[in-house]
Amino acid sequence: MMVALMFVGTPPTPARPVIVSRTHNTATVTWTKVDCDGGHDIQYYNLRIGYNRRFFFFSPSYRYVYNLDASTSNYTFQSLNSRSTYYVAVQASGRDSTSSGYSSQVTFVTLSSRKIKIILFL
């Protein structure tokens, strides 16, 4: 008789995400998928975005996006404030509600919503 033992542990913490595009009110973030969580596939990712460098659990300065499908490795935040600094981190979650810690935060500033008029004098 063969017995197989499988350790189910906490998923590894994802690497710092990368901002791939931004406008005055949106930002698209991408991250490297985590391979496994001690033998089981990652079920989903959670994202955290805020305007305060220091994270406080349930802080009103942060909002969350939960349960992004594991096949996803990017997300576009919308309805952001123009010319504002934001901080984003990603977390991996596996079966049995096991979750990694949040990654290091990436910082970005949204663009200005001002339109620039260029007048040429000839």
C-alpha cells in the first residue's frame, strides 16, 4: 500500500506588482502569478489600493478587490482621483482559505486631468 502525504501550507507572497498604464482616473496593475501553495493551485488573488503609505487593517484609506480568478494577472482600477498618489499590493489565496501575506507595495501617481492648450505664434 502506498501512502501519499501532501503538505498544505500558506501560499507564497507574490512579488511586487507593476503599474503598466495610468490615466487621470485609472491605473492598470499586473503581477507575476504564484505557482502553488504547498501542492495546491492558487484559487484567486486579492488586491489592495490606498492613498496612505502605511496600511492599517480596515483603514478607510484603502479599498480591496477580492477573488480575482487565478488565471488573471492584471486589473484596472477605475474612478481614481487625478494627480493623486496610490499604493497597490497583491495577495494570493489558495484552498481552505489559506492566504499569503500582501506583496510589497508599488507606488504611482495618476496623471493630471487638465487639458493643455498650445498656441503657436508665427
